[in-house]
Amino acid sequence: MSPVSAAGDNLPGGLILVVEDDPLILEFLCEILQEEGFVVEPHVSADAASAYLEQHSQKVGLLLTDITMPGKLNGADLANLFGDRWPDKPIMIMSGFETPESSGVRHAVSFIKKPWALGQLLDCVEGALKSRRTL
């Protein structure tokens, strides 16, 4: 899979920042999204994703993050940071244990419960992207 795709132009403002601490799930997510024509930037922690955002926020069109992960920041912290600094960009959260509400997310997000089916994931990504296009 190539990390660059011309079809990434589907995204308003850039790529999908994918944050998931399980390397197998992260790889699977990125493959699925790339096959659909999206450009992805994978990270295994919210800490690493936060550092990436400090330098490359203008490239990111959507944050897709798990909630529970090791490190200083979890996915809810990352979603709040992202939503505070870039309120016009969509956020999608996935979790098998928590919800955005139970984890303290303060922003409107698209949510998908793990385990998800492929079609559910893609529908949720499209819905998240469309939700911010209409603002």
C-alpha cells in the first residue's frame, strides 16, 4: 500500500490521521482507507499524533482515533485537543469499551463501536467528512 494517493483529494483539507495502539488494527484500518482512495497518516499513540499535529495540522482533514491507549494522552484527550484547536475539522472516534461521552470528549464527533464491519467504518468516515462540509 502506498501512503500517497491522488484520490485523497476527496478530503476537504487533507489526509486522515489514524491513531490506534494495536499495530494490526492500525495497519488494517490504513489498508481499508487507502483502498477507498484516502491518504492516511498512521500513529500508534495519541502522544505521537499530537506531535505530528504540531507540525502538520494543515494537512489533516479528519482525525480518526481509538479512545483507550497508553501514553500521556489517550484518544479522548487527543480529540479534545484537536477539537479545541481546529473546530472546523471532523473527528471520528472508535472504541470497544467507552463512548465519547463516558471518556470526556467535549466536541461533536462521529462514533463507531468496535468491533465494526467494513461498511459501517466507511459509512462513518463518509458521514464525518460530510458533517463538516455543511458547516
